[in-house]
Amino acid sequence: MAEKQHDGALGAAYSAKSPQEVASLYDGWAETYDGEMARAGYRHPSICLALFARHVARGAGPVLDAGAGTGLVGEWLGIVGYGDVEGLDISKGMLAVAASKNIYTKLHEGALGQPLPFEDGHFAGIACAGVFTTGHVGAEGIDELVRICRPGGAIVLTVKTTLWQPDFERRIGELEKAGLISVIEQTEPYVSMPGEEATVPSLAVVLRVS
């Protein structure tokens, strides 16, 4: 069953010990990812999109889909009026699927938590759905996103609550104190997929870059 396949793939990804292992796991999942996540009722992309549309002006660009995967968020960004969308992901397999959809102006291979190949203040907004989670990327990935988002731009992140406390929340507080960002919206905790109430919830947060 697809649900069991999805559980196995996610479980393996959550247990990954290195960016290279994460990339390899998603390479192998790329061709079936969209269908499996749709059947599972995956919520991060729609929540991220709603917040992004609320805080980034329609048509602003370029914008970045950070951790783009197969292009779930990027496709929807185009539908609602963002025409200049770039994508970044660690997985070549996922990027190949995203490229086949012809929805991104540019695609980049790279890992959050490491230096990113963009100039300071390049993006009008950044969406990052489902990346700050177990076995993927922690608070070390925030600073580069802040660096590459222009002043006045917004960064929308979904974050597993086990990462939010204490490391993520502390780093965001440090960036706020330094005058680099402000938190302009934060959701209540929610489960990323229906029927997974026993799992660790996530939340979404919107950062305005100063």
C-alpha cells in the first residue's frame, strides 16, 4: 500500500545521518513521491502557500522554493501569481521531476544548512515546507535564508516542534535581537498528515527580514 511505502520512506529519511544519505533516499523516492504524499493528505505545502500569499505581494520575484523536492509548492506558487520562482533541493532525482513540470525559472542543487549559491538579498520571499524536520535540517539552516532574502521580504518555514524548542526558537530570538528579522506570524502546532496525531507535530512561522 502507498501509505506503508510512504511511512517507510519517511522513516528512513527521518533516520538519515548525513545530507548525502538524505539526497540518496529522496532520489529513490522521487518518481512516486507526489502520488504518495497526495494520498497521505500532506499539509505542509498548502499551509506554507497560504502564509506566503498573505505576506509576499502577488507577482513579487524572484522567490525561492527552498527544499523544492518535486515542485509541490512551486507549482502552486505559479498558479496563484508568482511567475519568477526558483527551486533549490539536495536531491537530483527530485529536481529532475520538478524540472519536468516546467514551473521554475531556475533550479539549483544544494543543501540547506550549508552556504547557498545566491547573492545577499536576492529573493523577495522564500518558502520552505517540510525541510526543518527530523533527520533533515536544523537551526543551522536559518541564517543563510535570512542572508539571501531582501529587506522587507518574508520567509515562511514549517518546523517540527522538537526542533523548535529549544534550538530553533533560540536562534530566531537571537536574529530578532540583532535586528535582522521579526516574527510576524506563527501557527499553532499541527500534524503534517491526517491520522498521525500520535506523531510529533509541526508549526509554521513567518519571518520578516529587516
